[in-house]
Amino acid sequence: MKKLSNGRIVKVSGPLVIAEGMRDADMFDVVRVSDLGLIGEIIEMHGDRASIQVYEETAGLGPGEPVLSTGAPLSVELAPGLVGEIFDGIQRPLERIRDMAGNNIPRGIQADVLDRTRQWDFVPSVQPGDEIGAGDILGTVQETSLIVHRILVPHGVRGTVTEVLPGARTIVEPVVRIRTPEGESADLPMLQRWPVRRGRPYAEKITPRGPMITGQRAIDTFFPVARGGTAAIPGPFGSGKTVIQHQFAKWSDVDLVVYIGCGERGNEMTDVLMEFPELKDPKSGESLMKRTVLIANTSDMPVAAREASIYTGITIAEYYRDMGYNVAIMADSTSRWAEALREMSGRLEEMPGEEGYPAYLGSRLAQFYERAGHIRCLASDHREGTLTAIGAVSPPGGDLSDPVAQATLRIVKVFWGLDSSLAYKRHFPAINWLTSYSLYADRVDDWMDANVSPEWHVLHAEAIRLLQEEAELEEIVKLVGLDSLSPLDQFKLEAARSLREDYLQQDSFDDVDTYASLDKKLGMLQLVMEYYRQGVLALERGVAVRTLIALPVRDLVARLKFVPEDRFQTAAKDIRDAYLEQFRSGQQGVK
């Protein structure tokens, strides 16, 4: 059995505590600091001296106070009861702590992460005599109305099932008994633990295939992210990063969402906590909280806990991925997480890198994003699961040369660059279509062609080309004025404006426009591009530009985004008929 260290504090520097007498402790062991029992983690060892990152407020601590090693790394509890809960950065249940101690979290408080008394109805999937190994499904529990929790064989465990215990069980009671290859009997409960800094194993990583549909037209059309992909949203203050993250969490077509509020303002987390229970999942009609895990680590909480919150969130996400689910993790924001790294690095007196960030910033970010992916699970049924990681980046002043933004862009494959000039024009989402990119676009276009319409990649290419031509023409207009352009170029500007305002612009706070299905996106894009195509043909026949701009049907197209899904096809057909009629009459008016 591992010997536990019992040391003493020799130095306190904010969230950093130096303790001596810790020779028997290991890196990343969890320790209890002082008589208050504050939670800390060893991040550096020098002889018998340990540098400890304390995840709670250290005010009032002094030299000589005890430090006790637990002998175990920082781990999360994995069992039924995670979905719909709100945790802090080190997986303390915030609602349960509030019931125990009020609105403010007292230092050193200890509470069970998951309810040990609640009984779950365990439905077994194995029977006596079955051979089982890591990742196999022992049985299921109906965790929420949307999530069936699959009880997995823990990593490193295998054997023969000797007894199955179905029915109402708590998470700590055995549900299956096995005989190991060594001939020993072992009880397997629903509860298991996993160290947060170590990725959960899998059999194989697969190239991501289909898109993660977000319901946001600008993203799904031009800059899609694949299921199992990685994406970043950098942008200045007020450009809408958090709102976009909320939209992903609300409307993405994944089975489960893990949302991490990492160092963000408390009012933003309050919006999430107030809004999510009220919102309905577009597919099931159930509350979004029934497929969401929230980790709240706001800017007024101890800074060191931000560093752990990212790992806590992605470990929970990996656990549900291993069940065979499509999972998405939203980290808002990784810049605040990096600031916590920088503070701890400074207190450790490490050699600073660019702008004071530690030299290992890039590798730590890579460790986080590389845990995303489309994988084949460790299990005899070879099921697959996906984990999509989306991180917001908040560079000071929107400067993308910021070390955090640059390190992130070297890793992720989708870049949604938010533009303050678009945000000031009230164009939301403020994604700059000229600077953003997706390395999954070609693969997703193939999927869209096969599953939505063979016309999709043509529409996508034509639309992005029109927006690029608009940017070039606007430079000319600034120099010599609009009247100097040819009728065709003037019409291109007008068609691009229609594409921007009637298609790309989307109101997150409108009950209808907040989400657009694939069929609605296709129908809207077809109509906007049809206006452009028909207009070009009309110009060739001599129709005046002002006639095309003044077509009454354009008002109908502009309002199409606010038409509910159930009435959309009828409204789109009416507009197509109006197009044909009005373009025909416009051409007949040519002398």
C-alpha cells in the first residue's frame, strides 16, 4: 500500500502553497491543505518539497499548518446522476453545497459529488457466464428522459460474470459480480473514477465524417465542424462569443453537451442556468438540461480551479463518448484558463514565454483538443462515439496575434473569426466570412450532397464567391463611388447584401430564427442565389438594375427567416412563383 505523506506548509503565495515533508507524494496527487482541508494538487516536486496548486481561497494560511496527501490524483466520479447537474471546476456539486451552506461556498467543505442514496433501476445487459472486458456494457439506467446511461466495465477489469443484481440500486452498490482471471471475486458498482489529466483509452481513432449540425446558417453553410472535430471562436469583447457558444449548446444535434464556464462573468453563467431549463430540445421537445452537464467556474471563484475545470469537463465528456454517444464540449473561454496557467507559472518563478504565458501553453492546449475525436470504443461490440471540442478565445482587443489565439489556431481545424466591425453593424453572428475557414468543408459538402441535396456544394461555392467579389467591389466603391461600377457589378453588390442580411444574419433571441434546419437552410439559400442568377440573366436581356432591386418579392425573402419550419415549404413555393412572375414582367417591360 502506498505510504501517505504528512507535511507542513513553509510558504504561501496566493493559490500556490509550498510544503515540506512530502517525499512520498507523487506529481498530481491531491492533498488536503491546513486544518480546513482545502483541496490542492501537487504540480512540482523538489526533494521533499512539493509545490501545491490550491483550488480554494488561501487567505489566512500560514507556515507550519499540516498538509496531508491522499495518494490519488485529481479524479472525477462517473456514474448516473451527472446529467442535469451543475458542478464547479473540481466537480463539487454546487446545488448540494448551496443546500448545505447557503449561496457562498465555504472553504474546505466536503460533499458527495453524486447522490449515494438515490436508487436507479438497473437493467442488465449481461448474464452469468458471460466473458466481459474493459468498455463492455454491463447494463443500462434511464438517467434522464433523453439519456440512457450505459454502465461500463472499468478500464483494466475483465473476467467472467458470476452474478447479476438487477433492480433498484444505488451507485455504490454492486450490480454485477465477476471472477477475475486470477480466480478472485470482484464487485462492480455503477460508480467509477478516472484521473482528469489522463485521456480515457479507446481502440481506434477514426477520421470524422458527418457534420455537427448547429442550426446556425453561417456556420453550417460555410464553416462547418465535423462530429469529432475541433473548433475555435476567437473574438474581441462584445462580438458574441458567449452567445454563439450558448447557441451550440442549445441546438447542436449531439446527444449530450458539456458546457464549461471557465473564468467568465457570473451573469453569463446565470443566463445559462436560468435559460437552459426553460428551453426545449428541437428534436425531443424536452428540457435542454436533460442532455446537459454544466461546469461553472466563474471569474470570482479561485483562479487555480479554472485550470482543472477544462480537464474535469472533457473527462466527463469522454465518459459519455465511450458509451457510444455523440458529445460536444463548449469551453468558454480558454483564454481565462490560460490566464490561470500564467498566474501559477509566475508564482512558481518559471521562465516566462511570450506575454508571460508559460512555455508549455501550446502543449497544454494541444493535450485538451487532442482528446476530441471520432473513436471506436474499447468494447467487444466495436461501437463508435464522437467528442467535438469547441473553445472560445478572448484575445485582448481582439488581437489574433495573442499567444493563446495563435497556439489554438495551430491545433484546431475550424476557425470562426468574430469581427467587431460586423458586431457594431448589428450583424450577428459576427463571423467574418473572409477570414474564417473550415478544413472539414470538402468532406462535409460531400455529406450534404448525399443527405440534403446534390446542389449543396454548388450553392455553397457560388455564395462564398459572391461574398468575396463583394469585398473587392467595395474597395473600388470607396475609391471612385458606386456609379462608376457596371450594372452587373452594382447588381452583385445588391445580391451579396441580400445574402448577408437575409441569409447569414440570424437572430439568436428570436423564437423562430434562432434555429434553422438543413431543409430550411437549403430552401433559403436556393431562393437567395436564384435571385442572383435570374438577375444576371435579366441584365443580359437589358433589364435595368433599379428594376431588379425594386422587385416586391425581395421583401418576402427578407422575412422568410422568421417563417416557422412547418410553414416554410409553402412560403418558399409562393416566393418561387412570385420570382418567376416578377422577373417575367420585369423583362417584358424592357423596350
